[in-house]
Amino acid sequence: MKILIIGSGGREHALAWRFAEEGHTISAAPGNPGIARLGEIVASTDYLAVAECLRADLTVVGPEGPLASGIVDEFRQRGLAIFGPTREMARLEASKIYSKTFMQRLAIPTARFVQSPSSDDAIAALARFDYPVVVKADGLATGKGVIIAADRAQAESAVRTLGPQLVIEEFLEGEEVSFIVISDGRGVVAFEATQDHKAVGDGDTGPNTGGMGAYCDGRILTSADSQRILDTIIAPVIHTTSFTGFLYAGLMMTADGPKVLEFNVRLGDPETQPLMHRLAPQSGLADVLMRAATGSLAGASLQWTPDPSVCVVLAAQGYPGKVRTGDAITGIDNAMGDCGAQIFQGGTKLGAQGLETSGGRVLGVTTSGPDLRSAVANAYAAVARIQFNGMHYRRDIAQKGLKRWPAEN
């Protein structure tokens, strides 16, 4: 197939790598230097014109922005095969207020919440919650629109930072899990569960980011946990809305069972990187996505290798705030050759010094291993071979998993 990938980050590079491994012809708009080594990149955001010019058999949308703007509706009106949700269903991610009221209406388990149309209302609503409390911006915020406030002063500061339209919700205790499915509007094919690391610092300290790393291990959820999530969270959404695309449920596994922290309507970044790395070569992901895009997903499945996979994000100086760009990146070939890592590029560009930083999350260093401890060791061995000024990363990716399964010690 000729596949057009919309986007320019690490998620899109990982998808391009998987599709290329399956033997498909890859194009990306606008793409990045890593994707350019796998196929053609087109420096345009007129995605409809690009798809028609390339005569793409299938378009796969990476980021949430084009989905919220209605790219799927536009492609379908032209009779072009595209995988993703409609503008209406993209509201599950584009508006936290819409998403929370949607869950409330369908009795999908989630945190108790109050929606606030103004900062004054939000500050008044704080009296209805204990601390810590969670403050969320209503709209798209590239993974950085959530603040967990430890006390009243932090909560009021969060309201002023993220307002005016907000969701205030109770803080849930438990373990976070990312659960993503492919849907054609009727049935689903589930990915293996992953765990993301949102905070910028070790030990989950510091402000939230778009994700500093993730891992995929078949032991994250039991089969009973996965079925409960499918029955109580995924199925109500699909059956009520005929949702098509990637449905991502960010969950907290509480003592009362799984509860939804947020819905996304696309693959996560960096969760995509370990997911693509762990997919078995014979899975045929592109064929599964084509079947979903054309309403024929019934009977499809994905196969997984037994080896856990890990992605460590290397971030630019200043991230998740104002970042410095233009720093030369070295060591990628050594990391790939010496350690067998796949280095997925996110915030990169080609400049006078060769490959340079151009965004906050620069690289996703991704490896596998016969067990989680080996996968983690392989990832950090590869990280040690890469350098750019201001580079920082978490040193505890997947540590919760290592502690949970002491047989690997």
C-alpha cells in the first residue's frame, strides 16, 4: 500500500518504521528527518491535496489537531480512505468538559468532577474537593494541560494558569495505564497495555509533559482487567457513537476498578514507540488499519512478541517550558548499531550542523529485551551513546514495573 502519515513527531516516525518494516510505501506530511530515511516527506499542511497527489491508498493521522479540525470528514467527503475519528468524536479529546459530561451520561467510571466556565467559578468549586486536587484545561494542551495541586494555594495558581474554562476533579489513587484500541465503529482490536511517565523528573516530580517515556509489557494488565476495561469503558463509547479510529483510554487502576482519567482519539506519544517495537512482524498493522477505515475490522487481530519494550525520551533544554533549539545531535548511529535500539525522532531538523534539535521531546530511544530489566538496561545503554547540549531525561522509566515483578531481580 501507499500510506500517507499526517504528523511530524516520534509517534509518526514509529508508525512509519512499522509500516516500512511491513513493506509498504511511506509518505509523511510534514514528516521529519527520521521519517525521510524511510520514505518521502512533503512539507505541506494541505493534507487533502497531498493525499490526492500521492494517490495514497490509506491516510493515518498522528496528532490530535487535524482530527479536531475535521480532517477525517473532509477525506471521507472525497471518498478517500482515512483512519481516524470524525470532528464530532474528536471532541472526546478536544474538550475535557465535553468528555467528562459524556462519561457521566454513559455511566463510564471516572473521577468526580465539576466543570467551571470561569476562573472565579473554578476557585469557588475548590471548596468541594480534598487535596491533592486535579485542575484540567478544557481544550487541547499537548499533554501539558493538567496540574495536580497539593494545596489551596497551588490549586488557585493552577486555575489562573490554565483557565478560564476548566474541569476540577478529585485525585484518584492507583496506578496509571494507557489502553488503546483500533475501532471501525462496531468492533475493536486492542493493543497491549502501556504505562506512560508524564512528570518531567524522576520519581514523578515536576510539571507534567507530553510524556518522558513509556514501556509495554504483557504483565501490566491481567486478561480479566483488560476485559473489564473493554466492557465498562470502551464498549459504551463505540456502541453509542460508532467511533472510528484509535480510542485511547488513560486509566487509573483504583481499588474500585479502572476509572478514566482522560480519553484521547489518537495514539499516544511516547506509548506508540514501544507498541510499534513490540508488535510481531506478521501482525500486518497497516492491513488492520485499512480494514478499520473501510468498516471491515471483524476477525482482525494483532500479534505480540513476548519481549517487553521500553522508550526513554531525550528532551531539549527548557522542556516542558520554553525550549532551546538548534543544538547538534550526535551518537544516533552508535546507539542503533551498538545497542540495537530504534531511535525515533520527534523534535529534530536538518541544519548547518547536521541533525539538530527543533522541539521539546527530541528523540525516543526504544529497545526490547527478554525481560523488562534487560529492556530497560538496553535503553539506557543506547541513551549513553547520544549527546546534545541541554539533553535531559528521566532515569527511572519502567521502574514501577521492575518493582512490581520482583522475579526479575
